Amino acid sequence: MASDGALDDAAILRASGENPELFAVLYDRYAEQLFQYAQRRLGPDAAQDVVAETFLAAFRHRARYDSGRPLARPWLFGILIKEIARHRRKERAYLKAVASAPREVVDGPAERVVDEVVAWASRAGVAAALLALSARERELLLLIAWSELSYEEAAEVLGLPIGTVRSRLSRARQKVRRQLAEGTGTNVRNER
């Protein structure tokens, strides 16, 4: 039981063996977080499918869940990561398209034009910087940046020691800063 009287995730997964409808509670708790992450990784078209595949896989394998872990969030993100890996080619194509999309300037007030150009340049630069990372670095950086997983949760999702998470994340951030600095012609300071 959670401190608020609600069943914790492990209890829900155990009880869903006899009462499968209870599994919907996990969907209600985590689907939006998983969707937001998947949408950012794969674009809006594939996100719903990947999240659905994630919950389907989780439901099928719920009996294997380690009930010593009260929160299923890292477990679900781990499944999501595997589903995203299946869609990695789509992800790379999406990031390449964003990075190389033609710049369109829309007629309208000067502020709107400037805002759109700046937003496009920023988005393209970030997409190019993400493409410069290895798949493992990109996965870790995006889990922490977009889904706000803690280092401990990211370590659990990726099956890595916490020290590896910290060092890999540091390298990924440095690479992104360097890539963004090269793309804009400015110097980016290292932040701690």
C-alpha cells in the first residue's frame, strides 16, 4: 500500500493476475509520461503505437515483475526503451528531417517571423546535436531531460550502474554543448 492508502504499483501488478482490469490503474498513472517521452523521441505519429505496445508487453509480462519494487515507472520506461529501439530507424529519419528541413519564413508581423526563424534554428540545432550522440548517450540524455527520471531511475531503466549513468550523461551533455556551439558559431560554457 502507498502512504495515501492507494495500492502501490507492485500490489496492482500482483492483484491484476486475478483481476486484470486493475492493470488499467498503471495505465492511468504512467501513460501520459510514457507518451510524452515517446512523442519527443519518435514524433507524434509513432508515440501512441509505441506506448500501446509498451503497455501490452507490460500486461503480458506482469507476472515477472519484481514485486520488491513498489514503483513500476522505471520498469515501464525500460519496456518503452525496448519498443523505441524497434522504431530507431524512424527516430533517426525524424531527427534528420527536422535537422535538414527547409527554412520557411511566413508572412506576418516582424515579431512572428523572427520568433519562427529562431524556433526553427533552435529546433534544427538540437536535432543535429542529438544525432551526433550515440544511441546510448541519446537515450540516457532524453530519459533525464524529457521524462525527468532521476539518475537512479535512469540507471534502473537502462540496467547500468549509477556511476556509468553520471559519466555517460556528462559526456553526452558536453557533446551537445559542443555541437550547438559549432552550429551557432558561439562558445558554450561548461555547466556543472
